[in-house]
Amino acid sequence: SRFSHASDAAMVIMILKPLSEGVFAGAAVSARIWAEGNFQVVEGLREQILITLLSNRTEYPEARCAFWDTDRQSWSVQGVEEVDSLEEALVCATTHLTVFAAILLPLDQLLEQVLCLNVNIFTVEALQELGKSNWGLRLGGMILWLTLAVCTGAVFAGIRFDRAWRNCGLWHEKGLVVNVPNHRQTLFGLDYARAILVSLIVTLRRPRRCCSCRVSPMMMRRLLERLHSRVLALNVNSLLSVRHGVTSKDLNENVWGESGWAQGSLASLGSIELGCKLEKATQEVPRTFAEVASMPLHRRTMLLLSAMHPVGQLRNLDIHMSSAKRAKLLSDSLLGSLVCAALFFSASGSGLSIRSEDTCEEEAAS
């Protein structure tokens, strides 16, 4: 509401007594504008108004900001948000004026908060509203476009890598169909469930040790030695991965790893070219081991980052999965997390006041 003079309106703040115990964490607060003989409707303010409902919320940590919805004739938590406070107080931010209170949400309203997500952003009406605004030119929209461009580029790069490997004879799907020895076969179906059940029974029958027993120096030394050998093997495979263009996971399974030399590599049976590449990596293991052992810590860290990064691994050959599929899985996980975050995200007040420069200039002129 707009008034010609400041004396035409007055802010009326009243402290109301809670109507029922067990629902309210404190007294309700009525913040209204009185003008022209009645209360005015004030909503859609450009700047948020902060209202402190609880000076100390330690007794009610589950209390939430709420306001009285005159249309539904009920308390609602939509449209008012909680602001962080250094004094452990419950401070609520709002862009409209009405009656506010700190309420303890019952079970049905808690379920409503979980079920009533922002699913409407996928409707046709919501997409049409997005098309009418210039959100794509703002910072958040530009970051989204950049993310989509990177994901699309990663998929096309993976397709290019797969085509190059197929042309060189390093990777093809038929080469993975080989006769697996019995001791290296993977259980599936009922056999897998039976193996899990047997392992669980053996674990439960194992005699329990005292949890309060201290770790002996010998056990600690063995643990540190095992950790050191695992990190050293990971560094060696990372350096071999950078040099030969094969993922460190495949090198650990088919060449050399923490457990020692791999016996009977099945990957070399499907492709002669791949077998030659793995044989070269096998011959360079001793020299690479000595080189990694003399590396400083910062070089080892950069080596692990370059060899283990999911985007950087797309250029390396993976025997079990094509580069295009790995790029698609990476894109799905990234974009899927953004979609899940959008379902639970809500913005109001200053979060919606980020407008374009043209809009800000028009408002300033008016």
C-alpha cells in the first residue's frame, strides 16, 4: 500500500496469547498497517521484514516460522522463511504483514512439507512462465547453461574417444565375451543371495571381541603399512594411467596392484592391441615404482587428481565401460542432483529480488 503522507498510516504490533498449548512455541505477533480506519493489506514488499518470534529457541529447536493464512483460515509455513541468528533466536523474514507465530509442526504438516515439493516446475504452465522471463540471462541461468554445455561436450568427447579406440582395435564389445575361469566368476541371482547369507551367518557366529580393548602397536603398524602400500600402488597405477591411457582401475585388476601382480589377465584375450598395451605397462612397473617413491607429496597429489578425476578419466580406456557411457552417467548424476535440489528449493524476499539491470533502472525511474 502507498500513502501520500507518513502520518496517514501507522504500524500496529500486538502480542497475542497462544490459543492452544502444544502447538505454539511462544506468543503470536501481529504486525499490521492501520490506515483509513481499517487494517491495510500489505504484501509483495521489495525488502524483507525481520520479525523475532523467540528470543531463545533452545527449548523449542523444532519450532518453525508460520503466519495466519486468511484465505485458508489456517497456519501456514509457506511464504515465510527462517533467518540465521547468532543469538540463538528464531528470526523470520517475510514480504507481507499479518499474524506470525512460532509453531510446532504436527505430523500431518511435516508430511505435507515433504510431499508438497516443487514438482510443478515440470508442468507446461511453469515452463511457459519461464519462457516469459529473462532468467536464462542471469547468473544462475548462465551457470545452468554452462553445466549443460559441459555435460553435452563430455558425451560427444566420449563418443569420439570410443570411435578412436575402436579404429585402433583397443576396445570392442565382442572382445569382452570370453570364458571366465570358475575362480573368477561373479555370482548373480540366487547364488549371490546365498553367498551373502552365508557370509552374514559366518560373521554372526564369529566370537566377539571386547570393544574396549586397545589397539596394539603391532596392529597399528600393520594398518599403517597396509595404508602406505595401498596409496603407493594407487600412485603407481595413476602414473601408468597417464602414460598409457588406461584407467588405473583396469591397471590394478590386470597388471599390478596392492595384492601384487595380476595373474591371467582376461582383458588381453579379447584384443591383441590391448594386450600389447598392458604388456608395456607391466614392463614399466618397476621403473615407475621407483619414480613414484622419490616423488614429493605435491606431485603425488596432482598425479592422483589428474588420473582419478571423473572428467579426466574419459580420455583413458576403460575395459568394462565405454567413455560415452561414463560421460552420460557423470552427466546424469550431476543434473540429477540439481533436479533433486530444485524440488526442495524455495526462494522468497531478497532471493527473488535479483532482477536484471533494465528492470532495476525502470523501478528506480518510477
